[in-house]
Amino acid sequence: MFRALLRLVILAVVLAAAAAFFMGYRLGDNGEVIKADRPVATGGTDPAIDTARARAAGASVGEKVAVGASQAEHALENGALTAKIKAKMALDDSVKALGINVDTADGVVTLTGTVNSEAERTRAVQLARETTGVKSVTDRLVIR
């Protein structure tokens, strides 16, 4: 009983929506022809468009996109370098990678966190220095 009533309500709503759509389509413009302010799809030029200004705006946008792309590239390089170092530490049995935080900025790697021994500290720094793309390593590791 409830399903039948629900189907009937849904059918009525769908029919009302379809009727409103087609009536609006049929009667929407009231038979009037809408004229555009300027011709559409012509082969001529519109003297109101300043091409020099458009080129300057395009160049400005291009420069901003280039700067953003450069920043994104540096961020990806730093992230990739950090991931390489963390992966090396995770695969090395003598280093507990979970206790070491690796931060990278333009090839300068900073290691922070706690390690259990001087040997672990030395190995972590060595792994970071051996990674391709690392310019220098700042050691801020603390031994427990």
C-alpha cells in the first residue's frame, strides 16, 4: 500500500516537472526575437577590443603561472628527497625511522628527533648525506 502510494507521488512529481520544463521551453521567450548588442560569428574585428592590453594581461598571467609551477617543482623535489631519505632509514635495521623527522629545503636536510645511540645517530646522518640531491645535513638528533 505504502509503495504504491510512493510510486504514485513520484510519478506525479516527474510528470509535473516534465510539463513545467516543456511549457517553459515553449512559452519562455513569448515569441520575441532577442537581439544581441553586437554581431555574433563575424569575420571582422571589433574595435572595442584592445589587443595590446589583452596581450599584457596574458603575459602577466603567464608569469604568475610560471612562478607557481616553479614553486610546485621545488616543493615536489623537496618532498621526493625527504621520501628517499625516510625510505632508506626505514629499510636500514640499525635506524629507528619513526623517531626521526626529516625536513628538506632546497637540498638542505634537517634531522630532528630522538635516537637510542650514537651509532644510530651517525648512521642516520650518513644515510641522509649519501642520498643524491642532498647539499648538506643539519643534525639536531638527541640521544636518549
